[in-house]
Amino acid sequence: MKEITAAAVIDLMKKVGVEEKVIKKLKNDVPLLKQGIDSIDLPAILAAAEKQYDLDLSDCTADKVKTIDEFVSFINARIK
């Protein structure tokens, strides 16, 4: 399977209803919870990633995917 990018993670965020004004301001290396993504959005994004990429991400926690860059690395490590 092809590796995902930050753009793919942002697309997942859009699918689960993260507000466009939040998405426009996101930085890849800043913790998501400090950028307007809340503790409800993050599990929804993970669930969308599980479905989209047919993965089991049950071991994923907010500590493992604090930033978009970490999210991308975490997902890519599992799709190889």
C-alpha cells in the first residue's frame, strides 16, 4: 500500500467534521490538541484512518500521534 501524507490526514479530518477554520491553521509539527483538534476529534480521525486503510489502530493513543507528522509516521509504519 502507498504511504500516506499529511494531506491524506487532513482529508480524514475533513471527513469526520473538523472545522475548516481549524484545518486551515494546522501546522504539521505542532500538537493537534493545541491547534483546535479536541479529544473527541482525535479518536474519530483514528477510526476514519482504520476504515480508510483497513488497519487496526486500537493501540494508538493521543500520546503516540500528537502532531500530523507523528500521525503520518504512525499510519505508514502499519501499512507497510
